Amino acid sequence: MNNKIRVYDTFTTIHPHDGINNLISSLQSAKEAETKGEWNDLTVDWYSDDDYQTAEWHIKGYREETDKEYQKRMKELEKTKEFKKKMKQDQEEGDKKEYERLKKKFGDK
């Protein structure tokens, strides 16, 4: 069973000064990657600041996470599980200490 997830990511970024041939080549590469199933739902977006000093095209889409990303996510998940387990143990110890303190103060009735 494959537990990998789809990741929304930037396929490539093209700047206007790179030229139209680079844009066309990047679009062809994106189409090939989508055809092979390596990427899905690719879109081309234009980004610029107000004075057009920074302007670029972004080709973005979904891909399957890499093995490295998967391993990192699994480690983070394991750390989260361990942290939650430790928090629960600490809470139970605190509750038990409080119970013992109250039991000692008020007696066992």
C-alpha cells in the first residue's frame, strides 16, 4: 500500500528575461511530466509586484511526495505520537499525585 501523499509544488519558475523559448520549453516539459503521470493538475500563473520589477511565471501542480519527504513526514508523525504519549503519561502522573494528596487530606471515604 502506498502511503505517500500528493504535494502541491512549483514545477518551475520562468522569468520574462529568460525569453519566450525558455517559456515554451518549460511548458513542453510540464506537459510531458503530466502525460507521464509524474505531475497532475498543472497550471500556469503570472506573478508580479505593483511596479513589475519582479515578474515571473510559475508552473505549479501536484506530484507524489519524494522518499525523502515521506521519511521526514513519518519521523515527524512518530515524534508527535511519542509527544502525545508522554503528555498523557505526565497528565496521569499529575492526576494520581493530586488524587493521593486529596486522599491524604480528606481521607479515603
